[in-house]
Amino acid sequence: MSIGQVAEAPGHDAEPEAGRLFFKYTFFSVDPAWRRLDAGVRTAGKRALAAVLDDWAARLPVRTFSTVGTRADTDFLVWCAAPDLDEVQQLTAQILSTPLGAYLRTPYSYLALTRPSQYLGGHKHEGQEHELTTESFGQKRFLFVYPFVKTRAWYALPQPERQRMMGLHFRVGHKYPAVQIHTGYSFGIDDPEFTLAFETDAPADFLELVMELRGSQASSYTLRDTPIFTCVRMTPDAMLDLLGG
């Protein structure tokens, strides 16, 4: 099953194509009141939530990440890829229906849809701008997630000029093959234009990539690319154990 494609700008598709998926990034934070509950109650709550996540992971690509120690305003991320929004809603509803769910808030939530890039054409680069499979989806240790918005001036540029700048942009990315990108389109279905996620086992490579891209011509057309989330992949049990209890 193909689950991800690099994308960069909107096209004119009237309806989603078969095989395109919704990427859903749901960041949760735990009410401090939960940590004052009896230890046995907290443990039971974590196990119930882990069971829900494990059950869904057997049906859909669902990956769990901790943000404890990397963000002050979130504690963990549930990232899933789904063919329709019903599954996204059902997953979230079941999380919130657990005993621990009563103490969860969602300070950030991003929805995006995959589509082919108008800039890549037939171009592929091993480990980066190719379609990823369910076996490789979310397998790296670190995930860096951020919403992304371009300036309106970008869309007013002629297509060949945008193509030229994006070619230079891709060339920088090729220097960092250990970093994989998932680009989702959020136009009209969420506040950002894109929701970007980068997987890697080497955070330093991602830092160097971002620093180098800051100097590219295309980056001058970036309006906003924050907040940025550094997420560490873990099993549901390990992720929830970091919450305490």
C-alpha cells in the first residue's frame, strides 16, 4: 500500500484520487490533575489507551511519538494515515473515551491530504521523494513536524520560475539522504497550506538541511513554518509511561 508522496503546490483535482490518504497529526497534552491520581488508576488508564492504539495500529498505519522534554505544550503525538475521515474521527473518539482520555487536551491538530507534486514529474530520489510503503512509514526514530504557509507572491510567479527554484530546493535535499519527507496538502481542509513531516535517525542531519534551505531562493517565499515539533518514536506503552505513574 502506497501511503505518502512529496507535494509542493496546489493543482486542480476536483476529487481525491483513489489511493490518496489523509495524514492526521494529533498532539495531546495531559492535564496535571491526572498525575495526582492514585498510581493504580493512572496505570490502568495508560494500559487502556495503549490497547486502543495497538488495536488501531493493526488496521491502519498509526504511529506514536513522545514529545515529553522536547515541547512544553504537548506530551505525545498520534500520527495516522487513513483513506477517509471516518477512521480519523473514530480513532480520536476512542482515544478520548478511555479513562486517560478524560484528562487529555489537543493543543495542536493538523489534517492533510496526499497528492502528486507538480514539480517532481517522473523524478525520484532513493529514500526521499518516492512513495513510501506501510512498512517504511514512520519507522525512523525522530519525526519533525510543522505546518507550512507560502506567501501569495509565490503563487503569482510563472510556473517555470517556481519549477526552477524548486529544482534548486530539491538539490539541497538530495545532500541529506538520511532524511525522508512526507508532504501533505492542507489547502481548504485545515489552517496551513501544507503539513510537513521529516523522518530521520540523525537529528543533526535535519538541522543542517534546514539551515541550508534557509538560504535558498524559494525560502524567501515562506510566510510561516512554525510551530515545529520534535517527536521521538515509541511504542504506545513506552510513550505513555513517560507521562508518569
